[in-house]
Amino acid sequence: TESKHRRRGGDLKARSTELVSAVTGSPLTAVLPASTTGKKNIVLSSETRKELAKQSKVTEEERRAQIDERHKYLISRLADGIGLSEQQVEEAIISDDKFQLIEQFFASSGLKKLLFFYQEVLQQKSNASLRSDGSTNSFLQKKLFITMGSTEDFTGTCAFFLRASDKVINASNVSQELNFGMFDCANGSVLQGLEIFLSQVMIPALKSQQNWGAVKEGLKNSQIQDFLYSVDKFVGTLSLSRQNIEDKIQLTEVDVDTYVSNLQNPSDYITAG
């Protein structure tokens, strides 16, 4: 009876592992914890891999059928901004596990922003198998993906769409209701990316803005002039702070043992303090 329970438990764990592999989009291999497998790796069968690939293809075709003028507008702007073809952008979107965020963004009173990162991510080779030490053959490759901006490190280019109102986004108003922009962090400095974005994109756009809604006289209005002055001052402060951080603050390792080893009695600690 005990051996039957063990087999059933093992079967359940194996099935759970296959399910996790399907959800995470990594159908090639799955590894159980060492404590339950005796440090042996479980490789999914070719039949399982084929079934998971089939399910993934069905999902992508269903998403492709949902593509309408709203999605095409996003795809067109992303392709122009990032430098990819519209087909490449479409394939990246329909294969993304966060595809549902697009519908949430289009909905009435939906998400206020929709973010895309285009940067290098660690990819596993399609024919990679687990080595004896549990490692895999992997490589860095640029990838476009949807993100909430809170879980992945930002190291490349961020393309974003912002809503202008809480209206439902449809084919007729998508170009009026959405604002598109890009933020570059390809050099590895988020602060410098923000500085460039504000100084070279936002401030010139604001200074060329003629219509300020209910505010009369546009750029001649004292409130508008104060606002633009504050933005200019902020960018100047940001630039100075970034330069101070990059040029003047250098952290070095300190050998604590060298100092602690010389402390023998309470008076030594008082003197050191």
C-alpha cells in the first residue's frame, strides 16, 4: 500500500510539473525539487512537447483573430518607434502571456498605461536539454514584451501608451485618445534616460504647444511660463545630481576585520566610536 501511495504521489508531482511548464511557456524541460526527485531531472516526452506546442499555436491563432484596428494602431506605432517590422511586433504581442492587458487597457475606465519593454532577455535554446548540474544552454536576445513595469529590470527601451480619458477605446477614437512615447535606457542609466526624454522630447513639445485649454494667451500666460521654468529647473537639477552620482560617489570595499581585530576591551570600542 505504501508503495502505491508513493507512485501516485510521484505521478501527481509529475503532472503538476508538466502543468507548470505549460503555464510558464517553457514546454521543453521541467525540473522537480531535488528532495522529491533524488536530484534527477525529468524531461518531458516528445508527445507532451508536441501537445503543448499545439495548444500554444491554438492560443496564438485565437489572439490573431482578435486583432482589429485598435491593435493595428499600437503595432504600427511600436514598429515605427522601435525599428521592427509590423509582422515582428504582431508576433511578439500575440505570443505574450500578458496579452490580456491590452483588452484591459482598451476597456472603459481601463488601465491608464500600457508598457512595452524592448531589451535583451535570457532565452533558452529550443533544443536545449538539462545538463547534469541542472543548467541549460541559454543566450541573450532582444525581445519585445508587455509589462506592468514592476517585475522586470529596465535595461533597454520602454515604449508606452497613455490614455487621455476614461472612454472606451474603439477603432474610431484610438488615435485621438492614446498618447504614445518612448523612453530609452540602452546606456544603462535610467536617470540619463529620463533627462534626455524630458530635455529633448517633453520640454520642446511643451514649448511649442499653442493650445493650453482654458488658459488664455498660451505661452504668454505667467502661469504657463512659471510651469515651464519649473520643468527646466528640474531637468537641470536632475542632470547635476546624475553627474555627481556618476563622478564623485565611489564606494570601496572596507576590510572590517582589520579594525575589529584591534579592539580588545571596552575602552578600545569607545575610542573607535
